[in-house]
Amino acid sequence: MAAIDAVSVAARRALLEVMMQVAWADREIAPEERQAAQAAAMALGLVLPGERDLTAPDQAPPSLEMLDFSGLSPRDCELVYVCAEWMAQADSVEQAEEAELLSRLRAKLGVDATRATDLRTIAVNLHAKQVVERGSWWRAFDRLVMEAARSLASKA
């Protein structure tokens, strides 16, 4: 199974848009954040042409307030959150703006604080493993989604 199989169709675009929100939170996108976003888009089948490409450096994502998560299941909301946490780790520096955005996102998705801590731990550990292994962003994103999906399945 690959990441695309673990994420519902409804959650895919929301997930990428949220990851881009985190990447742009400090008003600049680091090369690692761009690579992470491109890997996520590719893994989710969302590599879009031209102006609609969410990973283009001049394409600021819609604001968090504009995003609609009402069609997502609780599992999808947690997947979106863990991927946002992973994106905050992409450049190995979590900015204050990213932390603030993650807090707002957690509330909007309805992820409780305890579960958010667990999901953050998954994201941080997988990012650390990626750095040590010097693995590809695509493989790291795929591993993140699969690990999160297993964690969510065992929680259910």
C-alpha cells in the first residue's frame, strides 16, 4: 500500500493545502519545504499543471479560514494534522508562525491536545529518521502517511 491508498480522495487536496499553509506560515518557503510539498503532491496524485500547482513558489495557498474540512472523517482530520506537523519539521526549524498555525489547525480539525501530541511525535520521529537516513522526501512522506494510518487504525 502507498500513501495515495491511505488517504481518502476528499482529504488529499485539503492535506496538501494545509501543508502549504504551514510552509508559507513564515512568509517564505524553504527549499526543504518545497521538496516536501512536491513529494506530497506527487504521492497524492495532485501534481497539477501551471497556475494551479500548489507547490509553485509564487502560489500562496488559501488561508486556513477558507479551507473546509466538514467532509473529512476524524481519521482524515488526524492524517491532515500529522502531515502538517511533518511539514513544520521539514526545514528542521519550527517557526513561531508555524506553531501558531498548527494550534489553529488543531482546533479547526477537532484534534484534541493529547492526540495532537501523539501525532506530533510521529511526525518528529519520522523526520528525524529521514534526516539520519538522508532519505528522499517522497519516501519520507509515504512512510509518514503509512505510519500515521497504522497508528490511526490501531486507535480505532
